Amino acid sequence: MSTVTIYSSDYCPFCVRAKQLLSAKNVAFNEIRVDGKREVRQQMTEKSGRTSVPQIWIGERHIGGCDDLYALEREQKLDTLLAQ
């Protein structure tokens, strides 16, 4: 199974939803919180090209945010990505 990494914030409802979906699928993930951590948020922005959270990677592939994660689930592509 691919390693999943999610940059998140404790106060972000989209982060909560993304983590809920991953947890419902029994997917372990590495969570990197950006709250109050300017350097960590900057690192996330440089890696993703985006400033909003969550930002999610499956393996080395940046898939985007919460809406992107749910789109993959609706398209029945998420399980395939996770299994790689």
C-alpha cells in the first residue's frame, strides 16, 4: 500500500473530511500539521504549488485537496492509487 501524507490544520473542516474518508477506508496516513508553523506551511506550498490545506500525497503523487480526494473516490480511482 502506498504511503499517504496529508498536510493539515486542526481548524480546517476540509482536513477533517479528508481524514475521515481515509480512516473509513482503514488507510494509515502521515499527518503534518501546519498550524503556527510558517516553515512547514512554506514547505507544503513549495511542494504542492498551493497554500490551502489539506494537501494530500499518495506515494510521490500529489493528488490535491479534499475535493480532489473525494473526486478520486467517486471515480473509483482512489483504491487503485492506494494499492500501488
